[in-house]
Amino acid sequence: MKRNRLFVGAVIALLLATSVSTPIQTIDAADNSATVTATNQTNTNYITSEKETVMAYQKQYADLTAGDTETPDYTETPVFADTFNPGVLAPSTINQSVAWINYYRSLSGLPAITSYGDSNTLAQISSAVMADAESDPYKDQHGLTNTTKPIGLPDLYWNRAIFGTASSNLYFGFPKSISSPIRELMIDNTNISGMDAGHRAWFLSPFLSTVGVGIAKATAGRTYESVLVKNGADQYRAPAAATVNYPGDGLFPVEELTADSGTTQIPWSITFSQLKDIVTDSSTITVTNLTDGTTGTVSPSSFGSAAYASTVLSFLPPANVTINDHSQYQVAVSGLNSDNMPSYTYTFKTFSEKGNGVPGNTSDEVATEQSTTNSN
């Protein structure tokens, strides 16, 4: 399965008005060195309000799963033979995709977004043109730089698809349901050029207000999906959060720290929405399971001058740290390139989004977890 991260060229990016990103190709190449492991300890304390929050997430997940259809619906089916017609994706399918994005945004403490009609149209054209052209899923397709224009395709559609694919997260694969592409882009562990969590950064951008969704299946059976995320006006919006964590602080489902292969070696990420180039080669991240005591320190897996790398710290969790559905964790970052924020620490507790309530102890006592802190 293949995914490409958004290529913004010289255009202003969502996360920072002055930053640009580079094209990244992605394939399935999961590392199975660490998988979800149960422990004998279940002494994590959850206060009543946390249990209520967990159960609200579990209901939201159950409702989304119940409505997760296997294939997209159309009000107009795409046509590639004779006269090209990109098709029109049904509102129900668009709404499903947006609802899944909003589920992930809620887990990271971000407000919900909506779809936008013109963006949906552009995303659908982009997906249909790639499907018609059978775009190579193992080459960068942002701006259709590695796609040959199909014979007979009108220039209008071709040019719009060039723009649309340059403004979107792209997915190429064989999804099992409408949610599959969104989840794969969010887990974001298959970038062959590095674990930069760029797809996730767009979905979890604190500036993002709307998206567009397009889905089309090629004659050979591969699904091409475009999620348009670059909105010019968003650069002028105030960020919804100064930092965006994945896993989010507070409470987070263990399933969203686990790839379909079972590995927990997926990138974790922290977005510093207003602090560019805060990550350096001397930055380190210590992850501690406060429940069983396992701990480890790692270096960033991606940083630099590109859009996401300049504002987003991504890293793989230490393989020796136990990751399960009933522990409390601390993430401590040090060596940041900022006088105001040389370090950053936050905590979260895990649960199962497929469960019913919390696995540990519940009390009405004040929560003991450490608050998010910035060191001066």
C-alpha cells in the first residue's frame, strides 16, 4: 500500500506561513521490533471523570465503526472510457471520512473541521485523474510529476488535478473500508524517506479548518484517494493549540499507537505550532511507562528545515517501553532550540477504544498525572 505526503513547493504551508515541504513517497514497511504487550500490573488509577471521557471516546468509536462502509457511494459514478467524468462522491462518504479525521483530532485536543464543496470537487477530480492514468503508487504523484496524461483527457481536468494533487494527502491502495485510508495516513509509519509524520501533521494541524475528499478506483482495482488539506486562508488563522501531541495528552487509545501489523513502532509526534526549527540534533525524548517503570531515550527520527520537520518533532518510542491499554506514560523532551521552551513534558493514560470503560482502578480522587510543562 502506498501513500504520498503533500508537496507544497513554494506555496505557504498550513503549519507555518513561511515553510515548505518536500515530496515523500510511502510504502508499507512496518518494523515489528515492538508490539503491544500485556503486563501483570493494572494499578493505573483513573478518576471518575477520566472513565467518563474514555467511555465517550469508546461510544464515538463504536458509532463510527458501525457506520464504516466498505466502499464509497457516489451521486455520479466516475467514468474513464469515452467522455471522462470524475464523478461526484456522495455526501455520506465524505462525511464518514471527515468524521474519522475529527475523531483523531479530538484525541489530540483539537476542534472539529468540516468539508468544503469546492475542495471536495477538486479532490474528486484529482483522484479520478490518477485512477484513469493508473498513476504509479511507488513514485511521487504530487503535482502529477510522474503521471502521463491519459489520451483524450481534457486539459481542464488535467490542470486541476495537477493543482489538487499538490494540495492533498494522497493514498493509493486497497482499503477495507472508508476509514482505512484515513487511519493509514494518521498512523503514518510507512514513509520510505523517514518517519516525519507529515500526513498526520496536516490532519492534526491546529490551523486546519476544512478538507476536501475524493475517491476513485482504477480499472486495475487500486483505489486512489485525495484529501485536500492546503487552504490558503488557514495561514491567517490563530492556531487552535500551541502544541499538538500524538499520542494526545490526557487519555489515548492504544489501538491508535498500533499499526495493522501489530507493531507499536509508529512515529509519535509533537507539533510546536508557533516555534520553527525548535528541534536540533541534540534534542532527545525520554518515554517512561509510569505504571511498570520501563523507560528509554531516543533521538528525533525527523527534523530539519522542511515544513513539518521545522515545526514537528517525530520519533519512534523506545522499543523496550511497555505499551498496553492500562498504563500511564510520560514523554519528556529536552534539548529544544528555544530560550522560552528548552524542554517539554506531558503525560497520558492509555485505554482500549474497543473496550467498555477503563481497565484499571477508578476513584473520585484528584488525578495524579503530571500536567504538561514547559521549562524556562
